[in-house]
Amino acid sequence: MLDKYGIIEERIKERAQQLWQEAGSPEGGKDSFLKQAQQDINAQEAKLDKEIAQTFPASDPPSSTVVTGTTGDNSAVETKPGGDA
């Protein structure tokens, strides 16, 4: 089973193969295709990271609401005179 980096390496190799074939399968130049493929995959990853980051809430949801009252606060429970709840 591949880890995250193994998957990215496989994507880079596949992209380099694609670029090489699109260029007419020339002799040599393997490093330039790998470099271009790495740049392409890194750009895709950065774009996805940015898109995903925009889907998360800016902060945690509030710890209290009008319905539940403040967390840890028993003010929602009405007390009777004399101290009994």
C-alpha cells in the first residue's frame, strides 16, 4: 500500500510519461519531463489544498446558543427562592 508520498510519486511518473508521449517520445530529456511533471503535480496539490482550506469553518462553532445557554452555566435552570432548584 502506498503512502501519501508514494501516491504523489506515482502521479509524477504518470504525468512525466504523458508529457514525454505528447512530445513525440524523444530520446533523452527524461529529467526535464520529470521536472515539469513535478511542477504540474505540485501546482495541482497547492490548488486543491487552497480549495479545501476554504471549505473549513473559520473557527469552531459557538459553545453556546440561545437554546442551550452558555456551556457550564446553569442559568437556564430556574431557581426558586430559598436556594432549591
